[in-house]
Amino acid sequence: MELKTQVHAEEGKQELFITRVFDLPLRLLFKAYEDPNIVAQWMSTQVIKLENTKHGSWQFETSYDGNVLFSASGVILEFVPDQKITRTFKMENTDFPVQLEFLEFEALENDTSRLTMQIIFKTVAFRDQLLQMPFARGLNMAHNRLEEILKQQ
Amino acid sequence: MNLRRDVFQAIADPTRRAILILVATQSMTAGAIASNFDSARPTISKHIQILTECELLQPEQKGREIIYHLNGSKIKEIADFIEPFRKMWDDRFNKLEALMKNYKIK
């Protein structure tokens, strides 16, 4: 079976593509990106600001136990309902440079829809580093779990 | 993490990728690998050495010869490398989909 979410990161390029086919009509898919309350739910983050308009800006913050773990923000360059969102993305408190994101939404047959996300990075190295992040975190988590188990012995 | 980076540096080179593809079809000696390339023999030997060091190729002594095999598990490890990132987005999108399906019912 083909994977619903696909990531294409061609070697040596400073971009990557994330594509996903949703079992949702286009309108509902776009709404999930438009409505701050809905975004907060599926992104598991706090939406501080989301101005869905050209020259608008956005800001997300994820906290745990009162500490901000993750904070990201950017500006919105293009916002065309049910079609596209072009925005910048910057992770705060990291050395990661700004990324440029092109989100394209399209209707498919039988009330399904597709999202194509193209992310452009400053360098190939930064792209590869970002791809490694969940991987590194996974390793950390495995390590932490191991430590917990060892403590219980 | 350093070793991991080496693996990615190893496969970043087109000649080394070609060697991997070649060995994937059939295990062979360094001489047989080199005969498929126009590059000087020592150049190919160096590439084979790098691929062996990061365990993409596995040498096997057979009599007087060394046969090189492809290390499938290491290759799979590279293929899986992007998987946590994909999984992270897949989880988010699954949540989005479930959420909006309920929204439709309202």
C-alpha cells in the first residue's frame, strides 16, 4: 500500500517535499490550516498569532510544565483560500536559518484532497540537519526510556 | 553521530554510489569492480576502502581473493533515516484528518 504521507528529499538539494492525500474535501483541509483553534489541536501547539492574510504573521509556542519547549514564527507572503499559503518559518532560539514554505492545496476526486508542502532551506546541510532532528530525538527518547527502565531495576 | 555522517558522505559521491549498485547485482573482487570504471585502480580502491570503513561493503576473504558484498542492513538503515521525519508529519496529518472528519459531522 502506498504511504499516505510522503517525503521527498533529493540528495544534494536544499529543498524537500512533503505530500499527503487526505480523505477530506478541499474546503475542510484548508480550514484545518485557516482556523487557529484547529491548527492548535492537530499541531499540538499553542497558536499565539495567525494572521491569514498577505503580509500577516504567525507565531506558535509549545510549552511543557510551564517551560517553552518550542517556539516558531514567520510571515505570510501569500494566502489564497483553498489554493495556497506561502510563508516563512523560523525556529526561535536555534541556529536554523529561516525556511521558505510553499503549501499547495488541491481537490481530488471523491471528496479527497492533496497537500503539497515544498520547504526551501538556506543550505543542503541545514536541510539534512532538520531531517535528522526527529531521528536524533528518537534516539534520545530510546535512551531516556532505557535509563528509566534501568533505574527501576 | 559521526559515523552516521560518514555513511552519508560516503553515498554522496557518484562513483561510490555506482560501486554500490554494481556490487548489489553481484558480489565481486576489487579488481572486477575497478574494471567497470575508467578511473585509475588506486582511485577505485580508495572508494572501496571508504565504503568498507562505513560498513556499506563487507569484505570476505575467499582463498587469495577478497570478495566484496553489499551490506543490506546498513543500506536499510539509510533508507529508514528519513522515516522518523515522515512519521512525525504522518502523525500530525492523521490527527488533522480525524479532527476534520468530526467537523464534517457537526
